[in-house]
Amino acid sequence: MMAPDTGTGSPVRIDGPWTHRDVAANGARFHIAEMGDGPLVLLLHGFPQFWWTWRHQLTALADAGFRAVAMDLRGVGGSDRTPRGYDPANLALDITGVVRSLGEPDAALVGHDVGGYLAWTAAVMRPKLVRRLAVSSMPHPRRWRSAMLSDFPQSRAGSYIWGFQRPWLPERHLVADNAALVGRLIQDWSGPQLPDEDTIGVYRRAMSIPSTAHCSIEPYRWMVRSMARPDGIQFNRRMKRPVRVPTLHLHGSLDPAMRTRSAAGSGEYVEAPYRWRLFDGLGHFPHEEDPVAFSTELISWLKDPEPDR
């Protein structure tokens, strides 16, 4: 098992009003940043990012009376880089294992991009540990699969995922020139409100930690390579089980990596109050592009005792 850089001057343990620590779950060690007291809200980052993508929501949620925790997924940021375990079922068990390790009976899961894919999965696999579900920029896994296979515009928009299927080269491209590709992807997938160079530099440094690029790509490799394998077919069948917790689905209208048409319609897999919220003029990272609007929508929904369809 390879450990990340977590020492002094670590590029991922960034100072702020939050507290950093490690928790053990599902046979690995996970880095978390936490802030506030109250009902647990667990924040799950996407690609090519790490926990810091939720810095705005950590403070907003804590101020609103929640215990906000942003975790680094397996293989990313300050969490363990294990040689295997990057299929969605195991990654979802990482998430629910962290909930238990935090001593909480359940959590509201908030996931972006691949973190959203895993949040959908955890809500189906461990429904008793998921109080509510909020997903940004990612359709339900069954919807994702069907869009990637049968919708040519979405398949083209997700061309980077097909490119990840090659051995070794994608990792090399991600870390070349101090992970310059990470900056280009974030800029290309953002709406008009582009991140500044300092923000991009944070993500480039985090991706440059040894083994991070490989571990970041592995979930996407499983998602594609398993499509015709028994394990992938079984996973797709398991995901037929409906989500039975209130669900908030957030999406940027200008998202070029995950088309609105692909994400919309995921409500057919939810047998509970489901709310769809489209942010006009935002891209793939609405929680960073307009953190106030995103946090306001999220907190309002979390505090609503009876969220409508």
C-alpha cells in the first residue's frame, strides 16, 4: 500500500477554518477535512480534484448548523493509494465506512462528478446509512452507461473517458509539465467564470503526488471495461434498485463534459422526493463557479423537512 504525501508542506492538507485528520474504513485510511457540528453532510469530490473543491461548502454548511466533512476518495489527495479496489461497489463501501468511522448513524451525501456516481451507488447499496442524496454533474449510473453507449454527443463529450482506457499513457499525460493537463481540463469544462491560476495550481500540485494520476483514472477504467463483463453487468443490475431517500440533482446548463440531456431523467430511478435544479450559465463545476448559489440551494434543500418533487 502506498501512502500519500501528508507531511509538512503537503499540497493537500491546506490550511483553513477546518480540521484535518485521517479515519480508517474498508481496509484503508482516508484523509478528511471537517468543520462544524450537527447532522453529518459528507462531501465527495470528482475528477481531477480532491477534497479542497468543497472549501466553500465546508464553511457554508458549518455556518448553517451541519457537521461538514469533505473526504479524499481512495487513491487521491491525502488518502491511501491501494493497488486495487477502484470499482464503484468498493468505493461506495469506502464512503459508508467513513460515515461509520465518524460515529454517525447516517449522512447526507453530496457528490460531484465521479463522487456523484459513487453517491448514487452508496444510496442504493447502503440505504440505511444515507439520509439524503445530492448529486452534481453526474447522472444515475444506469443513465450514464446508456448515454455513453447510445448517445453519440455524450460519447463524444466523454471522449476523455475512452482515452483513459489505454495503458500508461493517460497517467503520463496527466502529470506531464507539472500536470498542465489538469488545468486545461478544469478550464475547458468550466463555464464563463473560469478559475484563477492559483486555484488551478492547487489541483495541479495534488495530481502530481506519485500514483495519484493512476488511481484517479482507475474508476473510469472499471466503468468502461466492465460493461460487457459479469461484474459490470451485475453492478448495472444492482443499480436497478430505486433510490429511496430525498434526492437533489444539480447541473450546470453549460456543462460540456456531462450534457444536461444525459443527466436529466435520472429521477426515474428515485422513489422519493426528487428535485432537479439547473444552474444557467455554469459549467461542470457549479459548486466552485458560483459557490453562493450552489450552497444556498443545497442548504435550503437540506433544511427542508419535506422536499417536494
